[in-house]
Amino acid sequence: MGILSWIVVGLLAGWLAGLVVKGGGFGCIGDIVVGVIGGLLGGFLASYFFHIGDPMSGINVESILIAFVGAVIFVIILRLITGRRS
């Protein structure tokens, strides 16, 4: 997956994760970073637990969903570590 695809999927996943998990988002750049890290985390979890060969394969619903789940997990971990509550 190209860098532009990672940024687009990361932006969408980070933005959605910021909306779903209580509290505000992390700003545009922060949402991209959270989404890309969430995509990596979600891709690892999807390939490890569900044996999906290439979970992050471009800009599609499956990639956005996997990145979103990873981003939600990552945001929850971040909020637990930093104690940020809104």
C-alpha cells in the first residue's frame, strides 16, 4: 500500500476513532498518526488472529475497518496511559 493510501486510510480511521472513543480528537496530524499506527496495529492483529494475508491492501472498506479497530484500541491505550478524560 502506498504512502498516500496509508495517509488517507489513517486520516479516516483516526478521525472515526476520535469520534467513537469519548473525548475530542487529536487534530488533523494527530488523527493521521493515530490512524496509521492503528492501521499497523489492526493489520498485525488481523493477520495474527484471523490469518488475513494482506489486511491493509489499499483504500477500501476492509482496510478502513481494520485501521479503525486498531486506532480505537490505540486511542484507548493512549487515554489509559495519559489519563486524558474529556
